[in-house]
Amino acid sequence: MLPTPRFFFNCLLCYVFLAGCQLSSSYTLSGYKWPQPDGLGTEIEVSYSFSNLLDGGFNTVLPNSELKEIVVEAFGLWSGVAPLAFVEVDSPVSHHYSNIEIGYRTFDPLYASAIAFYPASIDDALSGDIFFANNINDPYVWGKNTGVGDDPFELDVLEVLVHEIGHSLGLGHEFEADAIMNPTIGNRFSGSDTGYLLQDDIAGIQAIYGKRRSPQAVSDASLRGFAPVVLGLLFVVRRLARR
Ligand SMILES: [Zn+2]
């Protein structure tokens, strides 16, 4: 019996419970997934909403409009390779299989810069939810990681979110291959429209939900107007070490 998702609170604890994870070729599966009643490879709808991310209290240099674009892009990377349709909803709704809520909380960023919960149970209010670290007393802000001229502590919302969504969908950390699901940030992206998945991430998500058989429906609510995730990242430590 695996612990409830509440105990998969961040990557440090993930190490503790890794024995409960299923190790595949190199990606790691948590053993949890959103219900897929018609079987592997069939499309399921996963809803998401913003808890407090856009309420003005998030420690970011980005406007809400750009944050929303980044969220859509991050979900789209996963739905582009697996039969997942992400739909934004105003608030959690019971008829959806799930709801990934995205927001921030104040916790020690050296412990984890973000956390996400595995999709262990649709009855658990925290399942799938994502929280960015938001300690305004710390010397970093959430932004784009665009390089020269940026605040050296500006962290890329997109790269962290793509990683956390991987957890929210059931992926664990990747320790061997180069992957977005590595527990340390790779500083690979530089803001919106720069995101991508690596082969190991794709293999992992397709092991959970199957491959996308048909193109994404452009009519998806999550795609309209834009394009289309218990663990955290240790990248802050690495980031600080670079200074
Ligand atoms: Zn992680």
C-alpha cells in the first residue's frame, strides 16, 4: 500500500518513498494516474484551475496574461504526445475526472522550489495540485530565466511548471537520463514559447496514458486562444551554487 499523496510532498520525501515507485527503463512511474476508463491510448479530459496564482501575491515579474500563456504551453507539451485534453475551469467541478489547481504557498525554497501531488485519488482535494514556493523574503523571483541582464535569481516558471505537471500526471523523478523530470533544473528554457519535452519524458507519459493517436482537438477549451503534474525541484540549490 503506497502512502497517500499527502506524503509525497516534495522531492526530498520522494527519495524516501522511491521504493514504492515502479522503475521502468529509466523514467520513473509513481503508480498513480488519472482515470482512463476506456484504456491506454484513449483520450481523457483533465481539468485545471488557478487557485491563487493570479491573485497578485505571487512573487513574479510576469504579468498574469503571460503566466496564463505559460500554463497553457506547459500543459500543451504533455498533451501533444499523450491522449490528454486539458481544460481550464473557473473552479473545481465534480464531473471532471480531476482538477489540477495551480497556485503558490510560502515554504522554504531551499527545500523545494515547487511541489506537486500525484493524481492518487480524485477524492483527495490535493491530488494533482501544484504550488510554487513564494517566500518573498528570499532573493529570487519567478520569471523567464532569459539570461544576461536578468536577476540571477529569476527562475523560469515554464520549466518548473512542465516538471511539476509531469508529477501531477503520475511521473516520478528521472535520475539517469537527461529529462525535464530530473529533480534539478536544467535551465533549458527561457520563457514562453521555448518549452519542450525530452525523449525520456515522452516515453514516461506514454507508458502511463499511451500515445496520442489523433491530433489535438483545436476546439479544446484549453487550446482556444492559446496553444495546449508530489515533488519539487532542487534547482534553487544549484542556482545558488552557480553564483
Ligand atoms: Zn520534482
